Amino acid sequence: MENMRSERRFTFFSTIDVPILVVMLLLIAIGCLMIYSTTFDWSYQDFGSDTVIFMQHVRNLFVGIGAFVVLSVVDYRVWKRFAIPILLITIATLIAVLLFGDGVWGARRSFLNGSYQPGEVAELTVVIYLAAWLSSKNTRVGSVINGLLPFAVLLGIIGALVLLQPDLSTAATIFVTAGMMFFLAGANVTHLISVLALMGVSGYVVSQRLNYAQGRIGSYIAGLTDLTQTNYHTQQAIIAFMNGGWTGRGLGQSLQKFGALPTPHTDSIFAVIGEELGVLGAAFVILLFVILVIRGLQIARRALDPFGTLLASGVTLWIITKALLNIAVMLNLVPSTGVALPFISFGGSSLVTVMAGTALLISVARVSALQYSPERKKANARDDRSRGDGRSR
């Protein structure tokens, strides 16, 4: 009985991956500080209180904590059995949002006044499904019929539904993450390049039919040689970084967030970090994401099965892809997109989804740690001895 209690304590406490947990909590804490800093004036002007919008973020955070706790405790291998139903439900919601979603600025991307965006959930769903499919014994990733075509069809369906919203940034995130997972699973490089090239061409064709996308691409190209020719959003972000210098103007002291910088609490929040906390503060945020990537890939390498390896790799690559896209836009390294900065930007769907993904990463680490724990090793040794005694008799 005492051994059982000891193993239970080991299971629920000692198996939590501390580096991942600490990085996530630090990023969430920075996000809370910056969201209050970017919304207190707007909240007071519109609602008579400086905390109304911030409390919406806190509400989303509690939902995310609930999802994180549940998914951290549940053995990640359970989700392999439910990968197909989860994918079908996600596809259904992507269709439903096109028919019944909230229409905002010519797009249909969300339900419940922006509270739920199926595209955000689709990103994580694709990671789970690909991990399950690519790790299946019957999957021959290098085959055209059994590997390339199913992969292309999946990306084509999900990508088309997301592009129809239209949401180019989410589609790009899905394509990049899926492509890296396909490569890690052993795909033929030529096949992978062909699919991604086809998706890239499709995305470009779609973007040329969207006025806002045409403008973003054109201003980005012009801004490569002259920053004054880039789009207004990026110009204001660059000004924010210049105002911040090395050490920043101080927490809450950003000037750009008061009207000049579009969406300072979501897409542009990294620019506000640069202005208030300086280059050093922005570099600290980037360092946290670097630690998350390193630790996430370590967890993937130590996973017990191919599904765990691909799931941990996919979640890690998905989160860093979102982070890199957001940061790269603020630094004028890629055309403007609407990608939120994971754990930091305001937005319920984004925050809850990345916390759920991190919980899956924690679950992979917990199951691996439990398997290699001293208690489990002793139990396995006892089982081996028992089987040996039985055979000898």
C-alpha cells in the first residue's frame, strides 16, 4: 500500500516537466502585464473601468488552465484513438463558421462575437491527427499513394476551408507545421517540396484575389529597400522598437499603443514589449521560446512511442511557428499576418489552444518520466522475475 501511494505521488507531482511549465507561466505572466498595459486606457474610455478587457483575458486564462490541467493528467496516447473524430468535428466547425460565423471586415472566422475561432483549433487538430496517422504501422510516408496523396488531400481540405474565411496566416501556420511533421516522419523530400510549393502557389493565387493581401505583399516588397514604403502597421511597430531602445521606456509607458499602433493587444503586442521593456525585454521573450523549443524537442526524443515523438515535435514546432511569424512581422521580415503571439496576445481561442497543446507536451513528458521512474523500474524487474519463476516451474 505504501508503495502504491509513493508511486501515485510520483505520478502526479514529480513527473511534471518543470522547464516547460516555468516557460509557459513566465510567458503568460508577461502576457497579463502587457495586455493590461495595452488595454487599460481603451477599457476605461469604452467601459468606465480600466480592467474590463483585462478581466476578459483572465476569464480566458482560467478556461485555458482548466484545459491544461485535464490534458496534462490524461495519458496522451488516448488521443490517438480519437484523432479521426476530432478531425471530423473540426472540419464541421470550419464549414459551419463559413455559413453561420460572425462577419467582421469581410471575413467569417469566429463564433460568439469572436470568442471562438475554429481556425485556431484546427491548427492543433492537424498536429494531433498527423501524429496519429504518420505513426501508424500501416502508413508508408515515402509512398505516393499511401503517403503523399492522403497528406495532400488533408492539407487541401483544411487549407481550403481556412482560406475561404479568409485567413491566410492560419493557413500558412498549418502548412508549415504539417510540412515539418511530414518531413520528420520520413517523407520523401521531393514529395514534400512539391506539396508545399503547390500550397504556396495556391495561397499566392488566393492572396491576389484579396485586396488587403495584395496591399500587404506589395508594401512588404517595397519596404525591403525602404522602410518608409512599407505598410503603416509595420512602420509603427518599428517606431515602437526605436522608442524603446535597449532598456525600454518602462512598463505601461508605451506611446505607440495609444492609437498609432494597430491592435497593440493582439498582433502588435511584441512591438509594445519592445517599446516598454526594450531590446533586452524582447530578447528575454525570444529566449523563453528558444528554451521551449529545445525542451519540447528533448521531450519528443525521449517519448515512448512514435505517436508521442510526433505529437511532442508537432506541438513544439506549431507554437514556435506562430511565435516566429508574429515576431517576424513586427520586424518586417515577412509580410503582415494576423498571427497572435502564443501565451501573450489577447484572444481566448489562441490562449486556450496553445495551453492545451502545451498540456499534451507535458503529458508526453509525464508518461515517459513515469515509465523510467525508479518505482516503475522496480515493478518491471519484479514482473520479469515473476515471469522467469513461472517459466522455470
